[in-house]
Amino acid sequence: MTSFAVHYTYADRPESLDAVRPEHRAFLRALLEAGTLLASGPLVGPSTEQPAGEDGHEGDGTPGALLLVRGRDVADVLSVLDDDPFARAGLVAHRSVRRWDPVIGPFAS
């Protein structure tokens, strides 16, 4: 399986995120137990980069997360993450997926 880095940007709906978070984390734990998820966690605070634009996807501290996921290809990863309760509730405003090739550290081959 190939590794991928997934960046989530969350919708600006903190109450909804809080309400769905337990189900979201249970989903991620199941992916971890299945060997699909390597790690995940929220991105905290602003980025060191300037905002890319008014969409808020870069650098402004917009709530989001980084997930390290294994899959056959990008389409496979997106398909798996479509079942994330945050995604099903419309709380993932934007997501991007890139192939990740770890060469140093616990995830390196």
C-alpha cells in the first residue's frame, strides 16, 4: 500500500464539529485498527505562511487536520474518507491528498 498525506480544512461550525467529533474519532480508530490510518491529529494555530486568499485554506489558523493514510491510490483514499462522519455531516470544507513517501522515521519502509 502507498502512503498519503491528507489535509482537512473544517467548516467554521465549531458546535457541529464538537457534536460529531466522538463519532469521527471512533471512525479514525477503526481505520487505525484496520491498518489504513497511520496517524491523525488537528492542526493547531496559524501556519507560518501567509493566507493564499480569501478562501481561508492556508495560513490563517482555520481549523483542520492532517491524516496519514495508506491506500492503493488517491481515489481509494478519498473513497475511504468519504465515510468519515465529519465528511458525511458536511464539516470538511476542503481536503487535499498527496502521495507521501516516508524515508526516515517510524513510517519509513
